[in-house]
Amino acid sequence: MSAERSRAIRALKAFGRFWWEFLVGDTPEITVAVMLVVGIVAFCRIVWQLNLLALVALVTLCAVALGVSVHRAQKAAKRGT
């Protein structure tokens, strides 16, 4: 039973590592930004029933997150050269 349990734990750890690497990867700020955008849009839509605000927030926050990510990548590229 111990061998089966250790195999299951290894498989579970490998599964967790895959999803961590897939979702977070090299840029954890993108993962955080996506969670914030989804949370804010859901809050606007569900709690306040403001569909238009949710739509505007979605577009605006995605553009801001993309801009911040590109800016950080450009700064990192300049430091590397």
C-alpha cells in the first residue's frame, strides 16, 4: 500500500507543478492581474448589477495589465543588453 500511496503523491505533485508552471510560469504578475480583473468584473456584475461598468472595467483593466507587463518586459530587456 505504501508504494501505491507514494506513486499517487508523486502524480499529485507533478500535476500541481504542471498547473503552477502553466498558470504562473515566468510572470506571476500576469496571473495576479488576471485574478484581479476577473474578481473586479464579477463584483461589478454580480453585486452591483452594473453590466456596463463590468464591461468597461474588463477592457480597461486588461489594457492596463498588458501595458504594465510590456513595460516590465522592456525594462528587463534593456537591463539584459
